[in-house]
Amino acid sequence: MPVNAVIFDIDGLLIDSEPLWNEAAAETFRDYGVTLTEAQYHTTTGLRTKEFLQWWFAHFHIADTELAAAEKKIIQLVLKKIEQKGTILPGVSYIFEFFAKKNCKIGLATSSPPALIELVMDIAGIRSMVHATASAEDLLHGKPHPQVYLNCAAALETRPVHCICFEDSFNGLIAAKAARMTCVVVPHHSQIKNERWGAADLKLSSLQNFGELHFERFNN
């Protein structure tokens, strides 16, 4: 199908924020005497903060009455950490300029709250190129449910089948494919050999590696 729009996830794709989310979660979980391993963090990458906390609170038998306070603390910590030391990942300027030159509408779709979207657009210097944004924060279901991607496509006034989506998490990949979008994954280097990325239409080690041949392959 002809491509007229591209939608990007944010955390771990445009900005190296996953370690900062992990730091914020670790600081918050210490209040409850809990420590998550790196492997445990990877199993819930791509979930909304609320779902992340629900999962691990149930696992560690922490009372649900603590969920709202823990969610608020994590988000506040993450926003502060991103503002102080957030690092834009390689290829972000390149890939946005690439699709802008193709006259593609550009959207952002994330499990993170709108405040993070606004912050990252400013840090990355991409605000002027973004046509629409969508957050799953207040949706009934977050990724791997496709709703946030469907909402972003609607805001871009295009059909999902005309969109290329860029993701770094498996939950995001499933959401994009469920929305009937073409999905390019750029996994963290420690996860890139995982066989589950075979569900994607294309796997890259960096946004910088997406080029004309890839675009032409999808734009037919």
C-alpha cells in the first residue's frame, strides 16, 4: 500500500529513556523493599506505567492502594531525569528529515503521558515536523492493544495501512501490527538477536540504517 504517514514510538526509540524509567522505578520500588532485575524490566517494556506497576505489585503482593502514588512518583521522576540527562538516540534528525522530504505526515504514539511527548519533542528539536501525537495514558487499553496507533492514524487523517510505524519494544510491535501498519523495529542492542522480532516487517540496528530502498519496498 502507498505510504503517506509515519508514526514513531518515543521511549527507547527516539530518546534513551528506558534506563531512566528503570531508575525511577527502582527508586520507587525501594520504598516497598523490592528490587527488579534487568530481565524482569525487559518483560514489561512498552507497557504503561499503570500496567507496569499493576503487574509487579501483584507479583510482589503489594497493596493496590499504593498504585496511584507510585505511578505519580515514577512519572515525576522520569520527567525530571529526562530533562536533566535525556539523550536523543542516533538517527532521529535523519529519519525525521527523511520522511519530511517524502511529504509524509509524521506522528508520535506512546504509552507515556502527554507531558513526556511535549518534553521529548523540544529536546529532540522535532516539534515543527510532527503533525499529530497520541498517548495511551488514559485509554482503556495500552500497548499491545492497537488503539493508540489507531488514534494517531486518525489524527493524521490517514488509514493505518498507509502508515509505517517505528518501534523498539515487542508490545509496541504487536500493537502496530494489530493496527495493520507496516512495522520497523529498532530493538535495544542487547535484544536484537531475539527471534520474536521476526514478526516485524523490518529489523534495524539504528534509525540511521533506514533508507530509500526500504521506503520503496513498503511504498507500493
